[in-house]
Amino acid sequence: MLAYIVRRLLYAIPILIGVNLLTFALFFVVNTPDDMARMQLGVKRVTPEAIQKWKAERGYDKPLFVNGKAGGVGVVTETIFFEKSARMFAGDFGRAEDGRDIAREIRARMVPSLAIALPTFVLGLFVTVSFALLLAFFRATALDFWGVVLCVAMMSISGLFYIIGGQYLFAKIFRLVPISGFGGGLDAMRFLLLPVLIGVVSGIGSSTRWYRTIFLEEINKDYVRTARAKGLKETAVMFGHVLRNALIPILTGVVVVIPLLFMGSLLTESFFGIPGLGSYTIDAINAQDFAVVRAMVFIGSVLYIVGLILTDISYTLVDPRIRFN
């Protein structure tokens, strides 16, 4: 197992390098530093002097990959690629356009994002798996039919409807929770209750249908018929056999999402005014803060690769037949 993990980590290095190079090309080759300067200065006629000053203040006045004017290792280190992209492998994300340290902002904003994402993830998984098991248990009945109809209807509704409708109903009409904002300590519960509830409800439709399909496929297999023939009750078959054997496809979609919980929710955090990584990314895009956007793209790539590795490892926990050499 250890050798497999090390091998997967080594495979991840060239993938991250490729993602880093692609991101760098999109930001500095397709969209040159001169173009970035013109967008940031925000005037129609920008003088060459103003562009050069803006680039010099932010370190964009250096060559892209090779600095022929520098000596020694400076040929590589005194370049835009090394200072803006290669350093991210060491956790150095530089500074945003407003001068704030990006790594410090990420650490501070990670807590509000996780405060929403983790409860939404855990509660959503429990609710959708339980609902899917219920529909599979009462398959081909009126409960199953109307449950699927409800799931399709919930899937067809935009996530924005849940957010705006929830804010209007629970915050404005009933005044049970604040409509937006964030607080520290126990006071944060008042601000997190509605976003978590909306996150769980908005994901019920698609997740329940997916899990129900998995359970129905397992129910029709030979080992389930054998378990019934031995006299096991239907509840024991569903929870002791069907649920256990359905964990592999479920883990495929669940474990890979866990690292991405750190990234936060773009829509939820923006609409509820929560200072997480999701709203941080949206604000950076609106402000055309390319340094923050590059950092978030790189972190997302790292977390996604970590999720894939965790998924493979989790397979061995639910299926003893799987072994990695």
C-alpha cells in the first residue's frame, strides 16, 4: 500500500507541472502582462510609462522563462514563471493586487468555507443515502414513484432559487436567521444554519437518484437472491449486503469531493456574504486579480489529485478483494 501511495504521488508531480504550465500560458502568454496592466489601470489610453511602472511594481517586467541578462541561477529564478508559478509548489502564492498575502488570506478564509462545506457534506450524504435506500426498499410502489418525481422536480430547479427563496422565506418573512453575514464563535451558527440547509436540500434530487440507481443494480445481483433464499429479512439484505457492496461506486463520487470542500461554494458564500474561499475567488475574478485566481486554480488541482488518491485508498477499506502492490 505504501509503495502504491508513493507511486501515485510521483505520478501527480508531472500532472501538477502540466497544470501549472497551462495556467501560466493562459495568464501570461494568451493574456500578456501588458494586457493585464491595461485592464488594471482601467483607462482607454494608457501611456507606455504607466504600463512599465505597473509591471515593475508587481514583478511583471521580467522575461517569461529565461532571463539572459541575469547570471548564474538568476537566469531561471529571475523570471515571471519562477516568481509567479514555480513558487506555488512551495506554498508561496505571492501577494494580491491590494498587497495582502494570498497564503494568509487562504488560511483565514478556509475556516468559514469548511464551516459550511463539512456540515453540508455530512448531512447531505446521510439524507440522500437514507432517502435512496428508502426508495429502493419500497421499489415499484407509489412511494418510489412519487419519490423519483420529487427528485426530478428538485433537480430541475436552479440552485439560485433555493438560495433566494430560502433567504426570502426564513430570513425576511419568518426572521428566523440573518439574511447574510458571518460571525465568530457560537454566533456563527445563526449565519450557517440557512446556507447548510439550502446546500443539503439543493443536492437531494440528483444525489438521491444516483444512489437509488446504484442500489437497484445491486438488488438484482445473484448474491442478493442468495441472501434472500437463506431466509434473511429484507432490511438485513439492504443494510448488510446491498449498502455495503454499493459503497465502492458511492465512494468514487464522495471521497474525491472531500478535498474540494476546502475550496468553498462560489454561489452560497457570495449570496450569504460569508468570507470564505468561494467568495474570495469570485471577488478576485470581478477585480481581475490574476494572482489570486492563479493560486486558487493551483490549489484546486492539488486537492483534486489528493481526492483521487484518497478514493483509490478507500476502495481497500470496503472491498478486501482490492489490493495494491
